[in-house]
Amino acid sequence: MTSFGQRLSVAMKNAQKSQSDIARELSVSQPSVHAWVHDKNWPSIKNVLALESYLGVSVNWVQNVSSPCLEAR
């Protein structure tokens, strides 16, 4: 089973986005994104939806940790 942080990391890599890119786009701190990637904290629903749009992934990759990381939109 993969964690949210692992899935986020893969989505970021596939979209060629850094933690700094995400922090800037979502208007959050880079340490916040770091915490998400390392499973120390979860983003708000608003930020989950922003991640979906920015990284081009389905929100299902957050909701169902046993499904593939990137799903067709």
C-alpha cells in the first residue's frame, strides 16, 4: 500500500514539479509541502483539489490509497 506522500511524490515527478513549485502555485509554505510528501501532515481539501488540477491527477489517488497513483481524468 502506498502512502499519500509517496503518491504525491510520484505525481510531482511525473508532472516535473518541485516542492517549491507546488508551494508557490498553492500559496503555501515549502515546509508544508515537505510535510505532505513525508506524510507528516495532510493538505486541506482546498489544496487537495488544487493539487489535482496542478499535477493533472484524479482526486481518487488521494481517496483510495490502493488504486494506481495516476488515474485518467
